[in-house]
Amino acid sequence: MKQILKISLAIYFSLFIACTPAKEEATFKHPDPETMDENVILPPSWAFGVLYGGYTNQEETIERIQEIQAHDYPIDGYFIDSWFWDYENHGSGPDKYIDFVADTISYPDRVALWSFMEDNNIKGGFWIWDCIQKTGNEEAFEDFKSKGYFSDIHINTGSWHNSNTTTDMYQEGDDSTPQTPTGNIDFKNPEAVAYFKQQIKHFFDEGADFIKLDRTAEISVCKAMFEATQELGKETEGRGFIMSHSSHGTDSEEFKRYPTKWTGDSRGDWSLDKPTKEFFSWVPKHALKENIEAYTDPDNHKSAIPFLTMDMGGFQMGKKVEVSEELFIRWMQFAIFTPITELFTQPENPTSNLPYKYSERADTLFRNYAHLRMQLFPYIYSYAHQTRLTGKNMIQKLPESIHEYTFGKEMIVAPIFTQGATTREIKLPAGNWIHFQSGTKYQGNQSHTVDAPLEEIPVFIKEGAIVPSRKYAPSIEAGNNKTIDLHIFPGSNSSFSLIEDDGTSNDYLEGIYAKTELMLESDSTSSVLTIQPVQGSYKGMPEKRTWNINIHTSSTIKSISLNGEKSSGTNLTKNIFSFNSDVNKLNKIQIKH
């Protein structure tokens, strides 16, 4: 009897420890699954909100952020592009590129600038590249050269940041274009890397958080830049963040360790096969349609990038710098349903790709879609973890098309990439699918033509799906998961793993995170939603949580019971059932319909 009691107590305490919220030290670590891709490193949680970039001086940066906030847009990060080094001359160069000082006139108090962002839960970033041009930067150039920290030195005859007054990188030079000696920093030399980090440390001491890396995506450079953000960023807590090119640098799986990448300086147009404007020859050959394919086409090397982003609306606006409200709205709708969402464009764009500068309609639509993205954070972030745990990216192509995709297994997204289109044909996979906007149910293994007015991107939810969301907050770090809205779509059986962590540390790499298994079982008359006790814990995990169960069904809800006790709340008229619970508790919600 004593032996049986001893075993029972051992089992009890092992379960108790596994389900107890984190204290000073974590006692439960999730084991690594066999499917895990160890190369996948997660960006910090804030990176899954909405990011912006611009060619703005200190005053303009603050004004732009305040305008973004005044329009009730979310904002999690803002980077200052290449003019950060010499705003007064619009980044013409070669002077200041790079001198490790940057522009102290147009940014007279960078500590105040970054502090303003920090006070608003916004991360600040700055542009940099991997070389030093001698002309105008003789001291920095000779310093690195004398130490043997260049891998090579060449004569730069191009115009980009070498007396160029526009962002058209490879325009032909003239007699005034300097023949500039340029040293490529040797990022394969540990001493050179350490010295480079030392030279940029003061930017992080001032309060910068992340880096926009241009010109290259070589793994050695990305590694050094990423580690610099990890080691030097005051708010990083171990998780770094960079944005680097995706045009190359994916030959080795190691690239996944230094997130993230963007698709490049995209053409602000619909597609390459039906262009609506002229572009300079150097502009990368991808527009909206090709950006969709970057995520979905397995033959496109960019589709392997777990946390890929792009310049919403396109970077280059054409030789005449023409903008289109329709194109921006369609691009925006697509960008919302991608792993990392970011707005940016060339400085010559009069709208700066800010929705409120396009039209009142664009302003309203972006606000609505951006709010939706922020609410979907628990869903998106769970799939960010699943990317590492399963080795499968958040976005997966459909069997017969590369222009629609799954955004997590519960959603299908069908972007509009044809000018003037107001309908969309799509072949849905097996199962029943619910049109997100209308609630109409569509059968799988069939082709359907659905309405797609300019205000809507076709999104379908799988019958049986469980989609967690949370209350809107203007930034990821300003929100929390203390209340979770669970959207369930009865009709089929399904499950979802809600995965959470502290969002800033690397504890998750040691298996320190929380997982809550959710299961839905349905038949013609009832559904049972099971919320399992949390497994694991993390720093700051809430001990209690409010669950709002949103039941998406055309059937009349007759009754709801929680753990066998019938509820009589008036909220049933809205198909919403709410309750508070300890996160360690098993909860069963039975719905009769």
C-alpha cells in the first residue's frame, strides 16, 4: 500500500511541476520533436506586429510615428534607411558611407529619438552595409585597412551612395562620379567582426534595437549583424533582429539562424507579364504577383525563408514615380497575411506608402486589416513556433496553384494580383471551407468563383478550425494574452496548439515555453471544446486567463455547459461564451445546437 501511495504521489508531483507557472527557474522543458528544424531562430515577438521604414530625419521620424498613431495604426518597429548616415545630402555619398559616426546634424539627439520610440513600445532600427568607401571617410578606411580588416579593396565606379542623388542605384555615372576606393570588411575574420561591433556599439548604447542590412546577404555578414543586435541591443534580452536581402544567401540552411529577410526592392506594379509602367533596368524583376510567388513557389529560393517580408506597396514606383490606390490596397491585403508585415518605399514616393496619404478608403482599410493582424497575434506566433518545431513554414502552397496559400492549416488566402479584378476563382482542398467575410460555406475539391470587391481579400477558414486571437493593442508589447478569444467553426474535428513564451529571450531554444492544447469534436447536434491544462511555463506567464469562446455557426445555440454545469448567460444570443480559469485547469465546453 505504501509503495502504491509513493508511486501515486510521484506521478502527482510530476504532473504538478509540469503544469506550474514559471518561477525564478523553469523546471519543465519541452523535449525537441524529431521534426524540429534546429536552424530556425524566431524573431522577437514584436516583429510579428507591423513594421515601418522611412527616409526621415529625427524631427520627421517622430512626426511620422505620431501621425501613424493618430490614424490608429499599430506600430511595432521603425527603421531609418540609408539617409541615417547623411540626411542633408539625401544619402548621395561617398562621404559618410560609412564613417561609424552617421548624421549628427539631422539627428541631433539620437538618445531622445530612440527613447521616444521605447516609451511608445516601438523598436528602432538603422540602415548599414558591409563596406567603407575611402573618399570622405579616410579615417575609418585607413583604420580598418591598417588592421588588415578588409577582405579586399576595389575601385567603386557605381553611383549608389557614390555621388548619387536618387535611389536609382545603378544609374550611369558621369565625370563627377568619384572613382572611390572601397574596402569590403572581412566578416569571416573574428577580429574584424569584434572590431566592427565595437565601432557600432554606440548606436545601441544610444538606444537602437535592430539593423536593416543592405547590399549583401552573405551569411558571415548576417551572422555578425544579427549577433550585434543580440549582444548590444538594450531591449533585446538575447533575441536579435535584422532585415537583410533575400536575393542571395540562402544556399546554406544556416541563413535561418539570422532572421529576417525581405524580398528586395520590388517594382510597384501588378506583375512582370502585364506591366503598367516603366522601370529602370536595374530594378529587380518582381512586382505584386512575383512577391506572392516568392512565398509559395517551391522553385523560388525565397520560399524557403521562414520569416520573409516585403515592402508593402512596392519600393520602386517607376521612372515617373506613379502610385496606385488600388495596387496599394491589394498589396496591403496580401501583406497582412504573411509572417512579417512591413511598409516601406523609395523617398521619391509622395505617399511614403502610408495609407492615409493614398485615400480615405486606403486609410480605413489598412486600419481594419492591421487591427485584425494584431488580434491574430496568438495564432501567428503559435505558427512561428511551429515553423521551428515541425520544419514547415507558416505559408504553404495549395496543391494546384502558387497564387493561393495556407496561412497556418486553418486559413486559405487568395490574394488579388490582377488590376481591376473584383472576383477570384479558387480550387479549395478537401473539407468544407467558410468564407471569412460572408460566412458562406464552400465544399472542397471544387473550384469556386467568389466576390472580391476592392475592400476584400478572399480568406477561407477550414470547418472545424480553432483560431485564437486577442484584444487589439497598438503594439505587440503593449498587448497581452491574459484574455484569449477562441474562434471555433463547428462541423469537423480539429486541434490547435497555442504556444507562448516571453517573446524576447532565447529560453524557447531550451524548451522553455508554454503549450496549451485545444481540441474540438463536433457532430450534427453538439460540439465539445476541450482546453487542456497548460504544459510548461515561461517568464511572466499569467496564472489565470479569460477565455471568450466565439462560436461561428449558422445553427441556433441551444445550451452551453462548462465542465458539466449549464450556463444561462445572455451572451449566448451572440454565440459568445466567456469564463475565467486557472491556466493549469482542464476545461470542457459542451455546445448543443
